[in-house]
Amino acid sequence: MNEQITERVITLAKLILKSKGTIRSTANLFGVSKSTVHKDLTERLEGLDPNLFVKVKNLLDYNKSVRHIRGGYSTKLKYLYISNNEVDILI
């Protein structure tokens, strides 16, 4: 594997663990696509650092288990913002 890719994979793994973030937030922080982050963390990392892979996998599994809660909370905030600011939505 290319040295740059290897460095990116390890950096992404450490970043997501440090921030306790999601694939989307990590992709935004690092400036790459969600697909790249997902492939790096779920496929490439396992061959490079199995111990780090297990930690990242546990975080990703947790994020997946609470995504329905996060989505509902985001929707609630959106509509609270709209009702408080009386924003007209153009359809």
C-alpha cells in the first residue's frame, strides 16, 4: 500500500478516536469524502494495525447504534430553530 495512504489511514483512526466523532465529522475535519474515510477505517486499517482497528470498530458500532437518536434530535433542533425564528421555507 502507498505510504501516503498508510499515513492517512492511521491519522484518520487516531483522529476519530480522539474526537469520538462520526465518519462524516472526521471526513469534514480531514477534507476527504465519507467513502474514503469509511473504506480506510473498515478495510485498510485492519491490515495495518489490528489493535487500533478494534478500537475504531467499537466506536463505529456505537455510532451506528445511536444514529436514530442523533437523527431525531437533529430534526427536533431544526424545527425548534424554524419555529423560534419564524423562517419561511420555500418549497
